[in-house]
Amino acid sequence: MIRIYSMEACPDCVSVKEQVKGAEGFQIVDIGETTGHLKEFLKLRDTNPVFEPVRRDGRIGIPCFVKEDGTVTLQPEEVGLRRREQTSTQFACSLDGKGC
């Protein structure tokens, strides 16, 4: 099962969540739902080298995908999903408007 770390306030996450709705093989973990989910994600984010550019750029790093073999990616295409079409920067989570 692919774990997807996401948050309802993130438009990229909402897009991913819509794509996996009703699909088997995906588990959504909303990091805004419980402190336990947030701590789990932060541990992953703070220790996995995939997040180095994310941390450097001041982004959150969601949606985040943990594959069945334990590898982590921030690319929805790597788990068979589409990236949200960027129509405006006003709907991005980061301070620079480039993503979450």
C-alpha cells in the first residue's frame, strides 16, 4: 500500500486525494488530523534526503508518497498519479507560491 502524507489545506494534496478516491492500494494520512500523524511526517521529512531541497526552499513537502518498498518520492507520477495543473500561484502552500 502506498501511504500519501497530505493535508486538506494543500491544493496539490486535494488533487491527489481526488485521484485515489475509491482506489485500492493507497492510504491517505492527513497530517493536520492528529499530532501523531504530524509527528510521523515530520520525522520522515527531517531524516529523509529526498526532502533536502524542500527544507532548503522552505516548503512543506506534501503530498509525499511512501511506496510499498519504503522509498519516498514527492513526484505523483512515480506512483501512477497526475500532478495538479498549475493555473495560478495564489493556490500554492509555500510563501513563494511555487508549491507545497
